[in-house]
Amino acid sequence: MSLPAVPVSQSPENKFREYLSSRPKPQRFTDQQRVLVQHIFAQHEHFDADQLILDVHGAGLNISRATIYRTLSKLVDAGLLRRIEVGTRTVYEHDYGYPQHEHMVCERCGKMIEFQSESIQAALQQVTEQNQFLASGHTLVVRGVCAECNRARNAKRRLDLI
Ligand SMILES: [Zn+2]
Ligand SMILES: [Zn+2]
């Protein structure tokens, strides 16, 4: 499930190029990085580094694991990707051009369900203001069992009782 995109003034590529050139030690935007950014921003989904590596190599792109890991870190630093810790897994998703949202994660099938809540936003704003805390972001992950897995579990339980 994807939320509607947020309009942005720049393409992810241009934003990343700008980030690299504005580093204390300006870096070149390499062809491999450009291919990775295009690949990652072609569709919104949650992915981990291993999935991305498989996907990139499956598409016949010859980019090393080290380059992929380094580029992911830079994309997070540049504000293009968001890193979410889900248990022992680190998941990435678009930050640039995508609205702030929270996640529910199914511990059975691994599905990530996105949701937005005005009352959560309001509560966070209140708490941070009370503490004179300048927030740069937050991560809220609700763990549990999704409706589908719950239905499957109940159906099995009924069968076990027969
Ligand atoms: Zn599930
Ligand atoms: Zn998400």
C-alpha cells in the first residue's frame, strides 16, 4: 500500500547531486550512483539492503555490495531515504517526495502497512514543544499480526477444534 506522493521541486537525482556537491569535501555523482537512485526511486516500496542487492544484480547491473551500502547511507544522510529499524532488520523507503507516516508490521508475513494519524502528529508536537525539543523526525513501528494472518490463524484454530 502506498500513500499519495508529495510534490517536490527537484528530481531525486538532482537533489542527490546537490547534496554530494555541497559536502565539505565535494563528491562526484558517479554513473553507478545515478543508476541506483533511478532504480530505487522507480517505485515506492520498503526494502532492505540484501533485497536491493539481489534486485540490482538480477537486473544485470554490475554494482558492488560496498557501493550499494555506501550509497544507501548517503541517500539517508541526504534526506532522500528513510531508515526504519524493524526488529533485527533495517528497512529503507523514500523520504523525499513521500509523506510522513507510521508503520504496522506483521510478525508473521512481514507485511508493512502504512498509516497516517493526525492525533499522533498532534501528540508528538505537544510533547516536543513542552520539552523545547527540536524534532528532526521520528519512527513509530507497531508490531503484531495483520488481519489476513489473524484470519488464517483463527480458521486453523477452528479446524483444530473439530
Ligand atoms: Zn501478516
Ligand atoms: Zn512506509
